[in-house]
Amino acid sequence: EDGAERTECKAEISLRPDKDIRRVVMCSAKVYFDLLQEREKRKIDDVYLMRIEQLYPFPVASLMKELARFPNADMVWCQEEPRNQGAWSFAEWNIEKTLEKLDVKTKRPRYVGRPASAFTPARTMALHTKELQAFLDAAFEK
């Protein structure tokens, strides 16, 4: 397996069939658990969360197999790090090239996360919490 594995587990909500999933939120690392908790809290059943464990070499083959299941979904990359840090700059191009090979509605992922910043962490806990809630809201918005 090359890293894009099914990690949609530990959820209490039953998701809709793949064709009815409106959004796939891809991520890596611990932000997956923030997303899972938020999806459960909101009782959202049409957003699939995909945690990509291995970013290099990028798991094109398994990602193609998984993303092909969701032909009508919007594709989103979510990360906790600021936009100019973390995996987005690497993942964006790779996800786009993967989506181009598939018969899916979305051909380019959308970024959801903290805005670009010179600092890795938010300067205060209040700002951290505000930014976290903002990108969780963006990940699940209708």
C-alpha cells in the first residue's frame, strides 16, 4: 500500500453512498481527528474524510482508486499549518494531476486551513482556537 488508505473509521455517523458524497476532505496528520470530531458533532453524513499517511512518494495509484469512488464530490485539502507551510504546496499539484486522470467533477482541490503566516503557531490560544474553528467551518460548509 502506498499511503492513501481508507481511514474513515471510528465514526458513529453512517455516510451516504459514495455517489452522494458532496465533499472529500483530504488531510494528513492530526487534523484528521479535529475534522472527524467536528463532523460527528455536526452530524454530517455527506463529507468523506481521507487521511493521507504518506506524502512522498505521493500515493497516486491508491489515491486514484479512492477518489474515483466520489465522482460528484468537491475535493478539499485541509491542514492545520498556515497555507505557506505544511504539505499544501506539495499536495496541491499532486492531487490536481491525480484528479485530471479521473472521471470526476472536480479537477482541482481547494485549500482549507490557516491563512499564510510567518509563524507556525498562532500567537495566542484565542487566535489558534478562532483559526481552527474557521477552517473547520470552511471544511464542512454547504
